[in-house]
Amino acid sequence: MIELNKVLSPDELEQTLRGIGAERYHNLHPFHKLLHGGKLSLGQVQAWALNRYVYQQGIPIKDYAILSNCPDKELRNLWRQRIFDHDGIDQDEGGIERWLKLCEALGLERAYVQSMEGVLPATKHAVDTYINFCRHAPLLIGFASCLTELFAPKIHKERIAGMLENYDFVDETMVAYFRERLTQAPRDVDFALRYVKEHARTIDQQQAVIDALYMKTGVLWAQLDALYLAYVNPGMIPPGCFTPVQTDVAAAQ
């Protein structure tokens, strides 16, 4: 963990934040390596999509929580685009709908996914932790927690290529969510990063920004820990949680 002993320049702060992603972003997690490498069974991919839905539907809730701490109308209007991206607006169906279509294409029933009944307890806890953090954090720190978007385009590119190449049950329509994020995430992070670099001016503010990014990378990592333990090794699926028809854990080892 980084502990500051001096105020960083804006560029030094950005470099520090990018370093956290290089070490801790969840594209490094063993579960993602299996997913992108085509090493998971259909059932294991279903488990991933089902559990990831909890995070996807929580994104606009998180953004509303951040906006509840924003007294500036112009900032609120700028940040609202993130909510539209996921909830949808006008002719854009939104990211949540695209994720539901991905789940349906994988063979999961929409109502079951939306109910979140089969989701791992650790997944729910991680997402709830993140939403509650944003609800109570100062605006600067809420914005900073979203800076994992700095690293998102790389993982989306890997996911699109890896899933299309390695799974015969994945087609172009199923990766629509990730293709949209290739343009949305850079736009979002450009605004958030500029805001953080401009407003994090003291040691305490910069330390809080750094800590917020550590927290967020931990939230993402914890979700994959839960998936790995339940559906890969040792395969401990909690009672009542989704149990794949294909339980070929050995295929992922």
C-alpha cells in the first residue's frame, strides 16, 4: 500500500493511480485468465455472467449515490451520462439490457438473473460495500473510486477477442456490451481523472484518492475470488446458489 509523505504533482498522482491498476486490476486474476483463454465450461461462464449482473445493475445505483453528494448542477448533468449508459435512454437500450441479453444468450432465464437469487453471497456483499462507500464518501473520493475505468478498455478488448475466439457458444451479438464500453469508458475516465487531478491538492486528499482506488480494485478482485472458489477450485458452491448443469471444474484447471 502506498503512503504519501509529500504532495504529488497532478501528473505524479496520475502515474501513481495507473501503477495501482498495473498491479491490482482484475484482468490479472486467475479466473479472468481462464475466461479469456477459453478454459471455462459453459456453466462456469454462466456463473460469471450471472454474478457480474449484480455489479452491472449496481453501477447506476452507485452513480446516483455519488450524485447525492454533488451540490453542483453542471457536474451532476455531466455525471448523469454514466447512468444513461447503463439504464438506457431514448433509443439506447443501455448496458444493463445488453448484459441481460448476454445472459439469455448463454442460456440463463432473464427473470432468474434479475432476481439475483442464485448469486454468490460474496458477490452481493462486494457490490453493496462499493455502493455504500460511494453513498458516504466525499464527492472527490466517489469520483476517484471510479478510476478503474482507466484500465477497462484493455480488459474489454481481451474479453471480446478471447471469448469470440475460444467459445463456440459466443457470437458477436453477445459481446455488444463490451464494444460499447470501448468508447464509453475512455470518455468517462477522462472527465473523472481531470477532476481528481485538479481537486486532489493536499496529502490527505491524494491519499484518500489512492485508498479509494485500492478499495475499488479490491471489490472487483473479491468478486472473482468468490467465483473461483465456488466454480473452479475447490468448487464450493454455497447452498441455494446457481449450480451449472455443466460442472466440468476440471476443464478449468
